[in-house]
Amino acid sequence: MEKFALLAGNGDLPKQIIHALKERGSPLIVVCFEGMTQAETFQDHDVFWVSIGHIGLLLKTLKDHHVTHIVMAGQITRPSLKELSLDWLGTKWLARVGMKAFGGDDALLSTLTELIEKEGFQVIAPHQILSNTTVASGVLTKISPNTMATADIQRGRAILDALSPFDVGQAIVVQEGIVIGIEAAEGTEALLARAKTLRKQSADGGVLVKIAKKGQSLLVDVPTIGPETVMQVARANLSGIAMSAHTTQIIDKEKVVDLCNHHHLFLVAMND
């Protein structure tokens, strides 16, 4: 019998996963990471807390509860080497993967995923549980990007593609060819708050481009937008959002599209 473990980070996606698994009657445990997952997000659920470096405790928890399938969801920020608390198995894991684990947030989670799979667990992507979270290419809203916005989208996408090997971030804001900001450790929300103060008030709005990194594992750290993303884009006075088709997840897609239309924003999905 399938039993799931949700390795939970921050944001709305883990809550959506919990709801979907409960709706289909699948047994579930929730594992959160000390110092990285916000406790208040899961105050209504029984949670097992582990350090991301305590691999032995993590694997024991999964095996003791007869877990077969694992899904990672939500934002998890990689700790510094000094902050990383390791048990014996964690030390062996870090010695084996070396500095590869410190290439960025995606690199850390990808190496952790590889270890978990070698232990016999099946790691699945969030979109395999949540139906209809990704979309095919096309414009989803009443408004389409104009010529300037299209050029900004292409520029933003080219820059993010070039940065992909460095595991920097998944989002960029471009206005009339000028890069207003690139997402790094601060996350998309802080990027958009910064963009509001830096964008030219006299020029056309600008765009948020959010895409999966080239070669990125779609099992972990998948780019995600939701209703709050749309509100942040509207508050930043941008013109719209461009995302990667089939790889960027949309939380509450109908509400996201409605909000974009209400705020006169475009939402477009792009093929690789």
C-alpha cells in the first residue's frame, strides 16, 4: 500500500499537497526541517521535525512509518556550511557529494533526492499529485504582452537560461530592456518588492519572468506562482507574468487567471 511523506518547506504548495492526498485517502506523514520550515504553516498537523543534515533520523522516520512515496514541496533555503548540523550518515553523505551540495538550493535538494531514491523510496513531483498545476504554452489571460513586453520576456528568459548552470534563481524582472532585479536568496516576493522601488515610473510596466532552470530536476524546487504572486506583481506596477510551460506550477490556477484579468495583467506560458 502506498504511504506518502511530504518533506515540507514554506509557502502554499505543501498545504495543497496535504489537502490533495487527504482527498484521495492516501496515508501521509509530514516531515519539516528545523530552522527552515515555518512551524505555523503546519500547526494543524502532526509533524516530524528533522535537521536537513540528520540523514539517519530522516531515513529512520520514513522507514518506521512504512513510507513508500516521497514528495518535496515548498521553499527550502539551503543552510550555510557552518549552520549545517550533521549526524553520522549526514557526514558520510556530505563527504560523498562534496561541494556539489553547495551549488545552490536546487543542488542541495537534488543530491538529497538521489540519496533517498537509493534507499528505495520513490520520489515524485508535486504536479503528479496536484492535477492541473502546469499548463501548455499560450496566453492564459484576456490581455496579451505587447511588443515591448515580448522583448523583455525574451531578454529575461535568455538571462535566466545563461545563469542556469550557477543555480542562482528562477525569476527576473525586466523593464524596457533594463534588468530591474534577478531573484537570488531573497525569493520572488522580495524581488518584486525591490522591483517596485527600482522600476522607471515613467516607462511601461515591465515583466516578471519565472522559469525552471535548464536541466533542473522537476522533483524539487519547481518554480511556482499563486494568487499572492499576482498581487505582488500588481503592487509592483508591472505589466504581466511570463512562465515556463509544463514546468512552472500554478497554485489555484482559476483564481490566478481571474486576478490577472482583474488587475489588467497578462499571464503567458512559454515552451522551452
